[in-house]
Amino acid sequence: MASTSLLQSSLESQCLVSRAAPCNASAKSAVRASLSALRLPLGGRRLATEAQKRTVANAGRTIVVASTETDKKSDGKVPDVAPSQEGDSAVRQLLGIRGGNKEEDIWKIRLQLTKPVTWVPLIWGVLCGAAASGNFEWTLKDVSMAVVCMFLSGPLLTGYTQTMNDWYDREIDAINEPNRPIPSGAISEFDVIAQIWILLLAAMGVAYGLDVWAGHDFPILLALSAGGSLISYIYSAPPLKLKQSGWIGNYALGSSYISLPWWAGQALFGTLTFDVVVLTLLYSIAGLGIAIVNDFKSIEGDRKMGLQSLPVAFGVDTAKWICVASIDVTQLSVAGYLLATGKTTYGLVLLALIAPQIFFQFTLFLPDPMKNDVKYQASAQPFLVFGLLCTALAIGNQ
């Protein structure tokens, strides 16, 4: 600021108007206006140069004014990501979350296709199943078997499902998320197909290995893995492509995230009983609601591609209420079941875990489901998954 004032004073005293006429008031005013435009915020620095000059026309006379330049030049390009957001964008890319960087490293792209952020519910489901079995013990063998089963349900089978889903959704993603690896051309068709098969075959091998390790007469984990893989295929691929139907598709997705990993964990350490099958299938209705949450961000692409997701079929306002009702009514029904069967403590704990979910529904999701879908899920879903564990512990301790 001091250098600018000195420059202004010097120019006002030495301004040249045709080398003869004195500086009149209008000329000085023009000088001040020009210099005001050159001032930087507090702490900024500008260097006046003789090489750069600007002429200001005023009242038919020409005044020569020294211009300024910053001591750091810009290339004129706008960065794709703000510096403060680069780290967050890189993490989003690795986790497979919308809004991540466009990556060129093939192994990071492969990881992105498996969407690691979606592994968590499956891993948690295995934990719930192990707890519900009533036979899990904190021994090296049991912990190791549980970890391998989590690896089966998460990175392998969920990775297979997400990669295949991205493959069959490439045309929709070209509309909704054009920076995804497949529609952007970041990974070849051969690499995508190879990844799908490698993950599927590895999952079948690990599932059979767990059956042998657990001493099962019937390969229950292999059967569950094959069944889940089939559901994943008909969910994503034509001609059935269950996801085209909002109700069936979302329930298939919800049961895959809640029932199947639970069944795998319970079958690994105990016996999968009919009442548990019914209870988890009921809980999968809440999974249907969670799946609906994910549909709001894809309305534009789903509508263009003719997919009848619930937000497309019923509209945003109706679909958001269907979503929260399926989540809340399911959990309240399970809490009622626990209370009615004498598991009072577990029932009350589950009710306490439902309350904050309803709070976040009314403060985040219902006001704007398209804008706040991610915030809502991050805020509410931890309480839902702890409710699952609470129910599993109630079953395991009967």
C-alpha cells in the first residue's frame, strides 16, 4: 500500500500532458481511479515496471501511467480441484465415492471399481451373524475364520458385484457420473471383464475353503456365495435386470447387504435356523429403504434410460416417505418382537438406536433427499448397523 501511495504522489506531481499542459483535476481523478484498481488486499505486493504502461484517456489528453504486475505469474488455468479439496477428492476416488479424482493408476482404478466404502455393511453383517450363532469365541481360529469370511463378503463378493454393476451401468453413468472409470475410458473393456471373473472365482474358492476349514458336511458358504452372486448378476444384467424395478431391485439389494452376510457368519460358526432367516429377511426391508436413498442421486440418468427407480416412479416427495417408512417400521417391528419375547434390554437399546435415525431423517433427508443423501447416510446408518448387532446379540444369547 505504501509503494502505491508513493507512485500515486509521484504521478500526480509529474504527470505529462502533451509535455506542456499542467495536470488538471480531471486528469488527477483519472490517475487515482486507475491506481485504485491496482491496489491489492492487505499483505499483497505489486512491483511497478517500466516495461508495462497503461494509457488513460481523459478530456482529450493522454496521461502515461506505470502499470503493475504481481511477483507470481499465473498460467491462466483454473485448477480442477481446489487445493484444500485435493486430499478429500483423492480419498473419495479410492473409496469409490462420487466426486473423486479422475485417476490414471490402473490399480487405483481397479480398487475404485470395487467401491470399498460399500464393503463395510457386508463385513458388519458377518460380525452380526457370528454373534447370533452363539458359538463364536475369541480364539485365534475363530477370529481368523471370521476375518476370512469378512474378506469373502467385502472385497471379493461386494467387489465383484460393484464392478459388474458399473459395467452394466456404463451408459447411465455416462449421464450421471461421466468421470467414473468405465464411461471415461480410464480402464479397458478387457480389464473390467477380467476383474469381474477373477473376483468371482476367487470368492468361490475362498467360500469352499471356509467350508472345509469349518468342517461342514454341506458346503453352505459356497452355496450362499453362489446364490448371492447370481442375485448380483440378475440385479445388474439384462434381460432380468432387477434394478429396473424399484421394489424388487431395491429389496434384492437390501437383502444382499443384510441377510446374506448375516447368514454366512451364522452358518460359519453355528446353524442357520428358520426364525433367523425370517427375521433377517424382515430386516432387509430396512435395506430396501437404504437402497432407495441411493436412487435419488441418479434420477436424471434413470429417467433417461427408462429405469423405474422409486424416485422416478413415484416422484421425490412420495419416494422419500416410502424410504423412511421402510427403515423405521422394520426396526420398530423388530424392537417389538424383542420386547414381546422377553428380551427387554435389547428391545429398549434398539429403540434408543432408532431415535437418532428418525431425528436425522427429519433434519437432513426429508427436507432435501437429493442434496443431503450422503450426509444423512453418514449420520444415521451407524445407528442402524449397531441396531443390527443389538438384534444379533439378542438372538445369540437366547
